[in-house]
Amino acid sequence: MVTNKVLFYRNDTPLPGRDCRTLSRMLSNLMRKVAYTRHAQRALERIPANVARNIRDKIAQYAADPQGLANNVKALKGKPGFFRLRVGDWRIVFRPADELLEIVDIGPRGSIYE
């Protein structure tokens, strides 16, 4: 959801000439595209709405700035090229490429790796 509210620095001074739409356009040019596999889409539909929203937000945040969530991302052992993103008790298994972030699976931490 994009609004036209003015963004602020930490000291409550507005960013000069920027609104949320401008910032959203700037970020969309910098971030990777996100693609969900059919299995990941179904998993996202079946989990509670508030958790699904949180997961989507974290995926978008990682796509925009991978270094920002580096402590929540680890490489999967035995599966080269695959990583997992930790969001609370949920795990997102994904495969990053140059300009694409492919979400392979989403599930609770206990059963996602089976």
C-alpha cells in the first residue's frame, strides 16, 4: 500500500521533495524481483493473514536490502544455492539469482526442511 504521507528523518525533519510514491519507485528500481513457486504460494495462502503479511514484508525487505537481514539468513547444508530466511517461527527457503529472488517454500521451522 502506497500513501502520499511525507517521510521524516530521525529528528522529525521532512525529506526534501520526497513522498512515499517517489521512494517506492526508487526502491522498486533497486530491489530484486520476487517470484513464488506454486508450493510457496499455497503455503502463504494457508497460514494466518497476519503472519503471511509479516512474511511478505520480510521478503520485500530482504529483496530491497539483503545486508539488512543478513543475521536471519543462512545457507542450507546439502543444498547448494539455497538459503533460508527466519521470520519468527517460520522459515522461507529461497534461491537468489542476479535480479530474481525465487521463493521455493514457506513453512514452520520444524517441518520445512523435510
